[in-house]
Amino acid sequence: MPNVDHGPMLTMDHIVKCYDELVANDDVSIALHEGEILAVIGENGAGKTTLMKILYGMEQPTGGTIHLKGRQLHLKSAAHAIACGIGMVQQHFMLFDPFTVTENVVYGKEPVKGLYFDLEKANRMIEELSRRYELPLDPTARIKGMPVGLRQRVEILKVLYQNTDIIIFDEPTAVLTPQEVHELLGTMKRLAAAGKSIIIITHKLNEVMEVADRAVVMRQGKHVADVDIKDTSIEELSYMMVGRNLVKKDVPAIPPGEDILRIEDLCVQGAGTVAKIDHLSLHVSAGEIVGIAGVSGNGQSELERCILGLQRIDSGTIAVKGVNIANRRVAEVREAGVSMIPEDRYLWGSASAASITETAIMTHYRRTPLSARGMLNMKNIRKFTGDLVRAFSVKTDDIRLKTSSLSGGNAQKLIAAREIAHRTPLLIACEPTRGVDIGAMEYIHDRLVEKRTSGDAVLLISSELSEIMELSDRIYVMYGGKINGEFKRGCVKEEELGLLMVGGANHG
């Protein structure tokens, strides 16, 4: 619990951050106590990430002050923030695969003996650090091939090695199994008990309720609430975030129809000795949402790319409504009736230099009424884009702005809107709500259920088990490029799925 007797160790007072006409932070003040776990929550575009970038020295405030232990800070860079005792565990891990745990942790601040790197001393230091904070790791293990949960431990050790007193966690559980989430939340509690102060940026309110002492709620760049977790609920936090009550999803049971997607004995070798996809078979019928649960890196990305024609297969078939589309061009696959929300919104889903309008029509522009006889109809294109932006509440001041001007969550909403608008018989939805707020998540989920209820098929690939279990009529578990279990709705518990996701035996 926070040490309130001595006042806050950190304050951010009246922070303002403007990007031209956009006010990302509007007179925001927060306080953090020693040993406290503070959750900063809000919808996409609420300003929470900008606020944390200011605290980590990655952005300079337009106005306001930061005080740490009574001393005013003018943070000029991330390195400066670390030197002041403020660290961040990034959402996207920044590790060198060929290096060992120790080499990654001490990189840039290596102990030396004379003129040379003292690896033996470094290994001892990291072993002691991992033991002190109950983060068991082999200092000599190489990062390549390491499970996601262990990689995150390495990232935490990197921050602890820098002697930081304040640790910011940015969406820390996005790619973890339920068991790994439980371990991470336990780690946060131990760090707080050891005197570290924790700030967690997350959309997962159940985790906020489990681990946080307080929550700061932000909306439209403003600080709208500061509540003690013991005095609130998930429903109340949700209401404060989005300004309305969210309705629990009800997915009515309907009988499945004909097969829309059928994959038989699919194999993709890849560059290594272990197959990326190993004799995989699955099917998705009309009127079904079929979920694929799995830890990232177990063949889901390759499966996505194989279906859409971005990666060649070695053997097997991928049939859409009975037509084999394996190793076809992307345009042919789309013409066969496939739309896709891609896993990587920046690499496969958009172009940062393109305008929001151009990103919105990327997979539509050849179709009427957006074009005719090879000519684009700009009036219809602007209306189409405006309709998508309004329907999915994509926050932007102008659809002529570059896609790079959107926050990650708003870029995701734009891509999801574009692909769902296709009304194809098959939608591949890969991490469709990654990085979006709970209001947008509810809207995207509603659209996926609508598509399924209208008789189309949805293949949902997600690392969010709650999403998989809430929406899916059937669930496949992928591990090591294979199917490691198949279940109907309501016939499996989250913990069992979590074990199968890390290679446990299927006893069902």
C-alpha cells in the first residue's frame, strides 16, 4: 500500500501537451506514492500514453512541472529519466536475440575488469538481482527461442538493473498466458512491497482491480477521476472511462451452416529445422466464430499470412467455399471472399505516409461507387471514409491527415472498420482489438457477432483469452505450429486453455 505519511514521491502538476491544434494533455495532475501501484486508464486518445512519454523523457511538456522527491525535473530524454530513477517496461520488447540474459540486461552499463567486459561479475549480479526480486532466470540463457513471459522478466530486470525507483508498465499483459499474467501481477506486488513505485497503463480492468492501489481515469486529454481501487468496481471504472454503461456480450446460439474455410494438412517449413505449421487442419462454417488461442510465435502469424497469400505453403490445402486458394495472389484471395484484419496494423494493415482516406479505401478502391472505369470518385471516397470514421469513433481532426497521426488504437479501429465493411463470406480477424479501449472493443465485438449471425464465417486469432472465450462458438489451441486442442463454447476453462497454450497435454 502507498506510504501516504510522507506525501507523494512524484507529482506531475498541471501538465499540458499540444501538437499544433491538438491538445493531448489538458491540465493533468497526478501523484505517485512510494510503494504504490497506480493504474492510468482511459480510452484511446485519452492522453495516458502521452503523459507517460513525458514522464519517461520521450516528450517535452508544453506546460506544467514534474517533481520527484521534492526536486523539480526537466527530463530531456529516456536516458535522463533512467538516471533520475524512472524506468519503463516497453509493450514491445527490445531485446537482442543472439545475446544472453545477462548481456541484454547490462547492455550499455557493463561491469568491467580493466579494459574488458567482466562477464563473470555481470552473471553474478544478474543472478543476485533475479533472486532478490523473485524473477528466476538463467543469466547465461540466450533470448532466441525464449517464451514471452521469460522475455518480459528480462525487460523488468533491465529496468531494475538501472536502480530505478519508479517503473512504468505499458500494456504489460498483452501477449501473456493467464499463468504468465498471474505471475506478472505477483511480481508487481513484490516490487511495490520492496519500495518500488509502479505505474501501469492498461485496458484490462480486471487486472487493475487485482493489482492496483489507485486508478487515475483520463478522458479526452483530461484527468476526470482519481479513485481508490477498494472503493470502486469494474463497472464504475468502465463508466468513467467511456461515459456510458457497457452491455455484457450475449452471443446467441445458432446452428452452423456449410464450410466456408477448410484447411487440410497444412505444412510450412520456414527457414529453420522446426516446421512453422505442422500438418494443421481446421474448418470454419457459416454462422460461426472460431477462435484460435495461443501464445504469439506458435504459427498463428504464418497461418494468417498463408490464408491471405502473403506466404507460400509447402503442402496441404486452403479452401474457401470449396475453392483452393493456397499460394494464390492476395488479390485473388480477396476476390474469393476473404477479408482480413491483420495482426500487424503497421506492416500489413496500413501505410503511415498514406492519408487516413487512402488507408480507409486500400482494399475497396476498385469497387463502385468508389471508382468507375479506372477513375476514383473522390466525393464518394470522402463519404465512405467519413462514415467509417464516425461508425468506429476513430479520433481524428481531418481525414486528409496522414495515418501516422492516429494513435495505435485509432489506427486499429480504422483498419477493423475497413475490413468489416467488405461483407465477405469469410473474415480473418487477427488481434482485432489489440491496443483499443473498452468502448471500441465492445463496438468491434458487436460487429464480429453481427457478421457471424448474418451467416458469414469469422476466424478469430487472438492472444486475449477473454475475447476468445466470450465470442467463439468453437476454440482451437495452437502450440508449436499444431492444433493442441479443440473445444465447443462453454466446454473449457481459461486455465486449461492457458496450459494447452504452453504445450500441456490435452486430456479432453
